[in-house]
Amino acid sequence: MLDKALKGSGRYWGWIAFLLALIAVGFTCYLRQLAYGLGITGLSRDVSWGIYIAQFTFFVGVAASAVMVVLPYYLHNVQQFARITILGELLAVAAVTMCMLFIFVDMGQPARVLNVLLYPTPHSMMFWDMISLTGYLLLNGVIAWVMLSAEQKGRPAPSWIKPVIILSIPWAISIHTVTAFLYNGLPGRPLWFTAILAPRFLASAFASGPALLILLCLALRRLTSFDAGQEAIRRLGVIVAYAMTVNVFFLFLELFTALYSGMPDHAEPFEYLFFGLDGKNGLVPVMWLSVVLALASLLALLVPRFRRNERVLALASLAVFLSLWLEKGMGLIVAGFVPSPLRAVTSYAPTAPEWGIVAGVWGIGALLLTIFYKITVSLREAN
Amino acid sequence: MKLTRKDFLRVLAGSAVAVGAGTLVHAVGSANDRESAEAKNGKKRWGMAIDLQKCREEKGCDLCSRACHRSHNVPRLPDPAHEVKWLWNEPNGKVFPFQQNDYTRHALGETVPVLCNHCTNPACVRVCPTQATWKRGDGVVMMDYHRCIGCRYCMAACPYGSRSFNYVDPRPHLGAPNPDFPPRTAGVVEKCNFCEERLADGKQPACVEACPRNAMVFGDLNDGNSPIRQLLSGRYAVQRQPELGCGPSIFYLV
């Protein structure tokens, strides 16, 4: 099956070469980080998690969002998704791999990372996160492999795969719930100490993931013979519209609770995000850009006339993805550390090598996804 | 009542699930309860009381901090972002946020020594995925620098900002190293260890010894006759953010 990824056009190989170059940059930066320590990043004693962990959090959402095509197709028999459930499952495999890599590059002692298995610790949420992410990777890997093999042989998939697919649905919910638990069970981090963190994560996941899937489907249609079908793309648009609305509503709930109560512990991180605190306002443009993109995307998604226009839908999907990438892939994690327990307001911005490593992980994710989708499209062309 | 084999098996399966779930819940929660059981068994619980009145009278004094950092090979790093601190001074208003009003600022003095609180219910121990930080029977929250994977989850969890990460190799920045205490490598978290290496020799912590005014009193909180307990029963003392439920073992006499 993998041989399908080895035959492609010049454009295909150009794209692969570009991704390999990105990965090489990331790998070089990582070697420097390995030699020097995490001091090479913009992290500090006060802001001790940054873009690696924030990107991990964001891509857990992308991974979990596969459920938004799997659930309608397998539980509600939404036939329009028949052709794209596999795209969602393969996206999940690539995204979970990225999550694991983002965690790995954040480790101060990466050579000891298997201590998590050697000394299993059920009272740590990180232990459960490892279990849920590994399980989800295996589930989706097996499902995608079995489905593609069946397609290659022109046979229906074996019946035992159905319960595995059904299991992957609650499992998807679990990965993002446990990821929220990493943050919201901590005393002294008021921004994260909110019971709606898991629902917020799920809402933003179900907006950003399907938005990405829309963009990927449109790209596949333009670049290959694979057409997801107008109806499937429209239905994804409806899912993004609902999820993004719920996500913005949840953020409004957080803002109301923190700001109307006026409790400094809860209000200050939001003040830092949207207005700056103690003259430190590095995240202010990031957050307002996220807000503008969110509102613009809502306008485009909620009016059916706009949403049915594929060009508008593509722009709205891009806006949703970028908005959530800024808010969840950066702001939410960094601002959890501001102010610090000793009331220090410390700025954080990723350094050049840190961006290089992030780009390397994206490169690996995109390479995996390219190979997976190439195989899928080639199999369908062959049939 | 007649029990069919089917019913019996059903009850058996149900019990197995219940026991399994109970064990799991216990395992998840057990990081916390060990201590209280041990207190009842006559175990020690080390704690410290710091007399802020005396600190106030020695404005600008940091002898405790210097003694601690010298004794534990705490590096002096040029970049404040990478700072490693075990025991240091912070402004009163930052240590006890929202406890100060505009009228008491001067009465409460300028700075307060802060260190690991060696909590009875430590959030750092709860979150550590490898048990590289754990709580000893006598209340000392320990760190294993050789097991720590450097995930910094404990730093996110500690509500007191007591933990530092080695962002760079600390060894070139040690000044005059103390050969009796191991230096750390890049990529691990560290913090105050209550001088467990000195406690093992029956000595007092280095900071306590270094204080010229005896502002720090160290002792067994489980022993009603210990000097620290005598002090705490006679003077009004506060802990840092006790409402968070961590149960700090450092008391500040105000």
C-alpha cells in the first residue's frame, strides 16, 4: 500500500522536498536545544510552558475532531461522509503524532521520557493523557489501515472493525477531556481553573478540526481527482458554524464570570490577554486578531447564503482555524502563567530556534498527512 | 433466597468492578492521605516558623538565602528568566496577595523570605508523572534529579512559585561549589529540600543556622512540646494561601 506514496508528479515531489527541508530545519534547531537546554527558548522561571505545550493542546483538538465525521457517518448514517471519514481518521493519526512530538520536544530530559512508563503514576493527569493519546493513535491507525486495505482489495471491511470505530468516538472525547484536566485541576492557576475548560476545548476542537478538513477537501479537489462532494463540504460547514458559535459563547461565559465578579485572580489573566498588564502587552495583538477572525468567521458561517458559497466557506474555515490557533495554540496556555504565583508579570515570545522546532513538527505532521492522503487518493483512482 | 449460578456470577463480576474502581480511586487520591495517617502514628512533620518582626528589623538581610544557595550549589545565572532559587526574599504584598491594605503596607515591612512550603497535600507531588518529586514520611517534599524528565508540570502546579527549572547547564555558574552536595544538570526541576542532607546528620537547616536573629525556627510540628509548636501557640501566624488546600508547613509570625 505504501508504494502508492512513491509514485507522484513533480509537484508532489516538490511539496515532499519542501516538507523535508522544514523537518531538517526543525531537527537542526532541536539538536541545538538538546545540547544547550531549553534556555534556547523564550521560556522562563515564571512562564514555564510556551508554544510547544500550547501547540500540543491545539492539535489534540484537531485529532479529536475526527469524531465529527466518524460519528455522523457511523451512528447517524450520514452517507455524504462515506468518502471522507477516512480523511478524518488519517488527520487524527497525523495530529496525535504531532501532539506526542510537541510533548517530546518540551522535555528537559527527553532521554528519560520512558520513566512515565517505568513508574506509572495514576494520580498524575499526564499519565492518563499518555494512555488516552496512545490509545487514540492506535485506534485510528488500525481503523485507517483496515479500511484502506479493504478498499485496496475491493472487499467490504471486516465486521470486527465496526466496534473499534464506535470505541474511537468516546475515545476522541476522552483525549480532549483529559488534556483539559491537565490544566484545570491545578490550584493557583485561576485562568485554567474553570469547569468549562473541557467543553471549551471540545467546542474549539470541533470547529478547528472540521475547518481544516474543509480546506483539505478543497485542496484535494483542486490538486487531485478526489472530490469529497459539495454536500459533504456543506455539512462540514454547518458543523463548523455550530461549534464555532458554541466556542465563542463559552469564551463569553469565561469573560463574564471573570470580569463581572471583579475577582483579581480571575480577571487579571484576561486583562493581560486583551489589554496588557504592568505595561506587558505582547499577546494583545494576538488575542484581538483572534477575536476579529472569530467574529468575521461567524458572520460568514451563520448566514446560509454566505456559507453555501464555497469560496466564502474556505475563507471562513481559514479564519476559524487561525483564530483558534492563536487563542488556544498560544494565548490560553501562556496567560495561565500571568501573573505568576508571586504576582510577577513576565512576557513570553518564542525564539527563532523555538519556531524552527515548531515548524519541524508541523512539517512531520504535514508529511504524514500528505503520504496518507496520497495513498488514499491513489487507491480510489485505481478502483 | 435461591441464588442461581447466573446471579452469582453477576454479583461476582459486579464486585470485581467495584473493587477495581475503588482501588483506582484510591490510587488517584492516595498521594494526599498518607501524611495524616502517619501523623497519628507519632511520625515527625518538619515545619518552620519565620518571625517577620525580626526580618523587618534587619531590612535588606539575605543571609539565609546566601547560606542556602551556597550550601546547595544553586547557580547564579546572568539571565533572570533562567534564575534558580531555593530561598529568597519577595515583597510582602506579593507573598500574601490581597492581604495587605493601603494602610498596613509599612507596618508589614518590605520583604519576606519564601521557600518550598513542604505542603501536607502537595500539588506538585500529585501531578508529577514519574514520582520524581514525592513526599517523605517526615513531611519533606523531595526531588529526584535523576528521575525527573523535565516536563515542568510541577512548576505549573505549585501555587507558590517555589520551583525552578535548569534551563541551561548550571555547573559553569556555581562560584565556589560545595563538594558535599550534588550539582544539577540542565533539564531538571529543583527546589528547597528542607536541608534533608543536614537533617540526616541531626543538624538544623542551613538558613536557620545562618540567621543572626534566630528569626527561623525549625522543628517537629507533630510534637506539642517542640519549640516551633510553643512559638505557634503563643503568636499569631499565617500560612501562604491556605485556602488552596495544600497545607503549607511554613508559618509566618506577623
